[in-house]
Amino acid sequence: EKKEYAHELLHTVMEKEAYCMELVQPKLINWDADRVALIDLILLRMGVCEMLFFPTIPTKVTINEYIEIAKMYSTPQSGQFVNGVLDNILKDLEKENKIRKQDRVRK
């Protein structure tokens, strides 16, 4: 199940890269995108994809997981950065009614 999820997430992130960056880029107003850690940009794209295209994963879980990953694998400030950007994007997506979540069916 985890391998299937990872495969699906990877393909979704690659397929939706341009769209996700359209959502991320405006949130980097005070940041030069070239100076943002590459791992942070990847995590932001992954987080946006999870929020939009993985309806059984709650948004709070998504944000918390990517904060933890950023803390472990990126810069000391990355957890706060990823939190701020994903939270900001989530608020916009909720205003636009683009977040569609459903209960997860257990196997």
C-alpha cells in the first residue's frame, strides 16, 4: 500500500508540477525562488498535490508530515517555511472550494 501511494504521489507531482508551482510561486513573494532550498520546493509541490489530489489524506496531516520532513532533511528554518507556505496555500484553496476530502476506507 505504501509503495503504491509513493508511486502515485511521484507521478502526480511530476504531472501537476506546473499547476502546483502556479500556486506556490505567489507565496514566495518575499523569497527569491532560486534561493529557496530545492528540497523545500519539492516538499511544497508534494504537499499541494496531496491536498488537492489525494482526497483521503486530511490537510492537517499533510501539512504536519511535510513540516517534519523539512525539519529532518532541509535547513533549520525549513519547517517553519514549509508550514507557512502550505498553510497559506490551503487557505486560498479552501476559499476557492478546491479542497475535496473524504473519509478513508480501511482495507
